[in-house]
Amino acid sequence: MSDKRKNRVQPTALSSGYFPLNIHKSMFINDLMITIPKYYVVSWAPGVVASHNKKNFCWEVDITYYAPKENGAKKSKFKGDLFLSFIQGRSKESCYRLKWATDFAVKLAQDYPKSFVQSLEFHVGDNDYKEKRFTEFDIGGFKEQLQVKIVWKNNKPEIVVREYFRVRKESQDFPNVYRELSSYLIADYLLADEKQVLRRIQTSRWRPRKEIYKEVKENNIYILLNRSKGQVYFGETKQSLSRRYPVNQKHHSFDGWDEYCVVNLPPETTNHTRLLIERVLISVGSKLFKNNLNNEAPLVDSNILRLVNKKK
């Protein structure tokens, strides 16, 4: 149902057996972990907590996750660990944690882009916000929530995570920016580190020419395609594609394209490296497809695809 006060969709009540979970930074960045509320642990079946000790304190779990209704409510499973941390000075019931891997953090970031961008803003501006004594929920508007259920069966926890309430797309301040920006930042902050730069290279799906205005990221390799004529073109640009190919402007050597694919390179990629990548692609393409750059027989049937670049 619709909550008219907040322009959001949420159940009329928390589902039976679940606890509400504010979506916060630690679910996406660094920890990838939540604390199970003490009141919820106390509600577990009699004898469950008493049976846990330093020899029985960690359980591998399957997290059954349901995407938001707006995204189709599709079910998927992720691996995680529920464990008892034995923190000095805290009660046993206050020390249960649920931790997961990056794949679940990525899924949450994709399904709740507003919360992810909000969390990242707090993470990046940590010092400034600490000086102001802000929490992450003091920025970016109200918080979205999940609901979580943990049921013990045969001394093993079963975990379900689903939407509680979420900012509807039409009620977000900048829904398209959140979606596009979160996709880029997922690669930058959830999938990459200094030794894994290649994971920060994102390749889009094939998109129609009319959508070129949406491409605002700079430093790209791109592919132009005319599928019906079997023509392909490799290119590079320091600019965004929306600036490189303004709508209705002809291409200097291949104006017949009607689809494109863009490879977003990491921001630190130099002009020299980007040009080198383009030339490697053209060189490889000239070995695979019929072209005007050499006289070698193409590896791929010339009736299927032709490289239309005019120079290496």
C-alpha cells in the first residue's frame, strides 16, 4: 500500500518473525556486516542462545533474498556467516553478527541505489560529518529499510531478507543519477582495490543511438554497430559519449551506426593508454573481420561483420 505521508511503499506492518533493519554504510563498505538486535535474539526459541559457546559460535548460512517489489521481487541466494563475537562487557545476546560477501553488497547497492549513494557520501565525507556530529541518516533524506528473519532449524540458522520500505523511483530526487552513479561506484568501491584495477572497467549493454545523450562518464573506449549491415567501428574518447557524439550530429567516418556499446575506463587511465587500447582493438579487429586496412582473409565470414575503421 502507499504511505501518502512519505511517498513510499511499505507493508501495513512488519512481517511476522522479522526485525526492521536500517540500510547503512557497513552493509556496503568495509564491514559488510550487521548486528542482530538484542531484543530479537531474546525472542529465539528457548535453549538456542544457551547452546552457543566458544566451541559452537559460527555458522555458514544461505541468505534468501527477495528484491524489492518494484524490481520484480525475484528471489536469490547468497552465502554468509552468522557468528557470536564474545565482546567483553556486552551481554551474549548483544554479540550476534551476520556477515556476507561482496556479491550480496553489490546486489543491495543495485536494488537500493539511493541508500548506497547516501552511505558512500557519508563514507567519503567522514571527517566533515564527524565535525558536524552528523550520522549518515542526517544526510540524503530519510532511511530505507529491509526486514530480516532468522529461524533456527536443527541447530542451524535460516535467514530471509526482504524489502520493508524503499523510496519509490518517482519519489527520489534524482532516480536516474542514483541508478547510473551507483553502478559506476559499485565498481569503484565494492569491486576494486589497487591490485584489481581491471574490475573497475565497466562495459555497457548494447544501446540504441537515441540514448547516447545519457552517457556522461568520461574516458571511454566505445564500439559503434550497424547490426543489419554487419558493420562495426572501434573508437576512443577522453570526453563523454554524449559530448563526442551529440544527438543528430554525423560521425566523421561512420554515420550509419544505430547501436553502441561503451567501455568506461578507470579515471586514472592516461590518454596514451586509452589510444593504445583503441589501436589494439582495431589491429585485432583487422585480423578477425573484413576491412580496408589489410588484404588478409578475415577469420570471421565477411558477410557477418565488417570493420569500418579507416586507419589503425
